[in-house]
Amino acid sequence: MVRANRSRGRAARAREGHPELDVERLTTGWRRTEVRGGREWNVQPVSEAQAVKAYLCPGCGLEVAPGIAHLVAWRGDGVLGDAADLAARRHWHIHCWRIESP
């Protein structure tokens, strides 16, 4: 008797298709909240593929070049509201964010 190397489960899953992707969950799934200096910050990583523009890192003052993974951080507890906090977000080198206290 010939033995199949593939599990039968994989073929059954392929016939069922893939579930719909929830883009909102994917884009916000990595966002986290950190407390630094008594303030709450929203921190969201940006992958190399997502980094398409150049930004100035507030930690070191150098450019965060396109294609470099980095973090975007904004206040989570600002008094002017969520829209103002989001508009004031900054792009940080990962290392700078770890060693700096904004």
C-alpha cells in the first residue's frame, strides 16, 4: 500500500478556502500602550515594507529612512483629544524609543 506524505487535513482546508481578512484588526493588532514618564503612549511598529517615507526621529534628530523598520508613538492621554494626539504622532527609531523618555 502506498502512503501519502500529505495530511488529509490540508486538502480539506484548501477546499474550504480562507476566511476573510479583517484589515482593521491587522493594522491595529500590533498597537500597544506604554506608560513613560507618567504619561500614556500609543506605540505602533512600522515594518520595512510599510516604511515608504522619510521622517525625522525626535530621539536622535536623524532621519528614519524609507525601508527602515521603526515605531510611531503618540500620546494616549492628551487633554486636547484623540484627533490632536494622533496629529502629533512621531516616528522613532526603535533603539531611540527604547533609550529615550519622551
